Amino acid sequence: MKQMTMLIGLALLSGCSPSQSSDSVDFLVAHPDRLREVERQCDSDHAKMGAAECNAASEARHRLFMGNGKPVYTPSKEPPKF
């Protein structure tokens, strides 16, 4: 009986694990409205949101601002003539 109670208790506790972040970086880049909402929630209560979601929002904002990392400007191969 004692083992059965402990087994039921462990089963109940396993259902209480913290939820995984539902918003990936790519999702947040594609949905800027959701990104702004996540950033606002991270600013107001970082502990409640969790580090994973706030870091994903930060990386998404970085990608939106900086682009995909490839340079936009590529100079000509010929040197300029002055």
C-alpha cells in the first residue's frame, strides 16, 4: 500500500514539470506582434516568463535588427579611381 501511494505521488509530481517554451526564435521573427508581447512580459516579470523564452525573444529581436548575418553591402572588386 505504501509503495502504491508513493507511485501515485510520483506520477502526480511528474505532471507538474514546467512547460517548455512554445515560441521559438524563428516563430518570434515571423510574428513581431507576439515578439513585442513576450518582450513586454519579460520586462514586467522575468522570473515568471523564464530565461528560455526571454532569451528566445532577445535573439529574435537581434535577428530582426541585424538581419541574417550576411553583409548587405559588397564593395566592388576594382579599387576606386580618384
